[in-house]
Amino acid sequence: MSTNPQPESIDETSPLLNSHDDQEQYLLVTFDGPDDPGDPMNMPSWRKWACASILGAMTFAATFSSAVFSAVAPAVANELNVAPETMSWATSLYVFGFATGPVIMGPASELYGRKLPLFLGYLGFILSQIPVGVARDIKTVLFFRFIGGVTSAGSPAIVGGYLADFLPPVERGVAVAIFAATTLIGPSVGSIVGAILVETSMGWRWTAWLSLILGAVFSAIGYFILPETYVPVLLKRRAIKLRYETGDSKIRAALEERPVSAVDFLVRYLSRPFVMLLLEPILVSMTLYISFTFGMVYLLFMAYPISFVQQRHWALVQGTLPSISIVLGIILGSAYVVRYTLTTLQKKFRQDGVISPEDRLPPMIVGACLLPIGLFWFAGTSSAEINAWPQIASGVPIGFGLQVILLQSLAYLIDIYTTNANSAIAGTVVVRSLLGGVFPLLAIPMYRNLGVFWATGVLGLCGVVFAPIPVLFLLYGQQIRKFSKYVRHD
């Protein structure tokens, strides 16, 4: 059906006709073929990449805010007269908020569309920075850090579904690389900026004001660039418009066939991410691996100051700068995946007309090998008696491994769950954020009791345990997917 179709042009043999009972028949609105301009897949290329870029920028602001507080924690503890260990909760509670927000935002985006939940949540994220910036007690800081995490969770929970709406598989791989890079670079940059702020006259409160400024600027741009892209919601809007123009009450969209009550939303939609986690072996395995990898990101931002500031006795800012090597690794990992996507995957897509989700996994296997190598390298060169440069260089394979694992696992889940991608990713974000919030709390006692060498070595061993997961799904993923009602069947 075109943008302005005439319902009388549809006869009783039309595939757009759907019978609900013996008394009444409805005309279901669909797109008018593959070239319908209302289909998000037909957006101009420049706008698709503008949308992907601004979604990445909004995610950067949210993840920047998650880690920027870690470097200023001692200064905040001193000003508010609390123990330094207490301030580690400022980072953990923000990440715990990441675990709470997707429970609502992911499913809501599959019912009300992508744009509304994303920007309502983002407005809450921006506003939550104000109480932190003016706080006079620890309770205010911790409470609104948690609220900031909850409301900013629309970025990790919704962006994957957004990208699946308007990008075909090959281009989607490149866009997911942008998104995954911002997810990791945000905390890396945040930890460095936080250290710089606390060493200058600006002070720790500017961590909140910078988060507010970044969030306000990127969301303002995004609001005008990003359209609604969720097809069921777009068809519902089209059906409402047609009913108004024609007066024909029989015109319906699929989303209107079964109106969703509040009870329905709570039972069916909010429970879907957890039901999928219970029933989907691929989702469970990838979620555990993603959670370990994501937790590593926040643990490393504690480990680097411990290793370089406390053990090597560097100044605070100087001790956070070595984490730039992780950022370099993240960028190299993104470049590697983009090259793989535009060569190997592009060639396969041109030859076969389709890409299997398992085709995303070979780069992930490379990342799964490099991550524990980087961790063992970091541990083995951590002694203060050894020159610091080898330890700094270890951040490159660590960042490369973190980026490629998170990037390709996310692309894999989006490919196999497609229309249910946001629910799948919401469940993953919940679990990974819970573990990501726990890791900063464990970092200080773990490194204090075990030392940098053994603590990082244990993490490397965990990386070795998880490394076979992408190999197993490369070999058996297609067979496993056949038994699921949530995945795309080739």
C-alpha cells in the first residue's frame, strides 16, 4: 500500500485483507513494495549515516558519564567526608542503572517505537546531572548517579534495534562498529577527563556539567536528525492517517489488531527479555561473555590508577594517560571489523544475496584470543622495576579484544533476533550492567589482596575460559537457531 493508498483499490483477494472473525474484515496497511519511501530502509544514504553517527555520539555521552566520576572519587570523598571506598558506588550505581533502564526501554521501543522512549530517557539523563553538580551530601550524588544510569540506558538498549530498522546487513556491521566503539571509548575518555578536572580549578562538579552539555548538544541534534524507524509503529501511523482521510474504520495496522493493556505490557513485553534469556542458549552464552567483557572495561579504569599511580607512583593525570593505549586498541579493532565487513562480508553478500549471522564470528574469535593475551601481558610487565612502556603497550591488544568481542557479539545478536533484537539486547544489557557495576566494587579489594600481577592474571584465565564461545557458535550456531521461535530462520 502506497503512502496515500485508496482502500477501495484492495479487493477480497488482496493479501492485505485479514479476517478476524466471521462478522468483520479489516484492511491491513503495509508498505507498497520494496521501494516505498516510507520504509526506513529506503532513507537516503547520507541520512542513514547521519543517524548512525548521532546515535553513536549519544551513546558516547552516556558512557562517558558512567566512568568520568571514577577518577574524581577521592576528591569527592574528601569534600563530602566519606570513605574513598564509598565513592566507588558512584560508578557502580550508574552502571547498575544501565541494568534497570533497558527492562522498560527495550520492550517499550518495540511497542511505542524507537524515538519516544530514547529521547524521554535521554531528557531524564540530562536533568539528572544538575543535582549531582550542586550536591552537598553523598546521598544526593549516589541517588542521581543511579537515576542517570537508568535514564541513559536507552542508548545501549535501543540503538541496536534502531540500526536494524534502516540498515542492511553489510552496512549495519559498519554502523555497529561505530556504536560499539563509542560504548567503550566513552568510559576511556571519561576516566582521563575526570582526572584532568580534579587536578584543575574546575573541580569534580564539572564531571556533571560536562555530561549535561554533551548530552544536551547530542540529543538536540539527534532529535531533528533521527526519524521514527520502527515499522509496526510507522504502519500504525499510516493506518490512522488513512482512516482520517477516508473515513473507513476497517483500515488497520498489525500493531492495532491486539491493543496492549498495561497488564499486557507488564506480563508480555517487560518479561520478554528474561524469557528469552531463559530459553535461548545462544543469548545466554553471548550475554555471559559480553557481561565479562563489559565488566572488564570498568574494572580496568580502577586497575590502571592502582598500577600506575599507586604502584609506579605516577601523578594522577599521568597515571590515567596509559589507558589511551586501550582507546588505540578499540580504534584498531573497529578498523579491523569494518575492513572485514566491507571485503569478506560484502563479497559474500554480492555472491549469495544473504549473510549468515555466523559470518560475523571469525573476527570475534580473533578478539577472543587477543584479550587474554593482552591481560597476561599487562600482568607480566606490571612490576615497578620494569620499564612502563611494555605495560602501556599491552592496552592495545586488550582494547582490540574488548572492542571486537563486544562489537561482533552485538552484531550477531541483532542479525539473529532482528525484530526481537531490542528485547534480546535489553536482557543482555541488564546482565552485563549488573556485572559491570559489581566489577568496580571488586577491583580495589581484589588488586589490594592479590596484587596487580595475580589479579590481572586471574582475569586473563577467565578470558581463556570464555574464548571458545564464538568458535562453538561458528560451528553449531545455525543448527541451534533452528529450535528457537525468536530468531531469524534462513
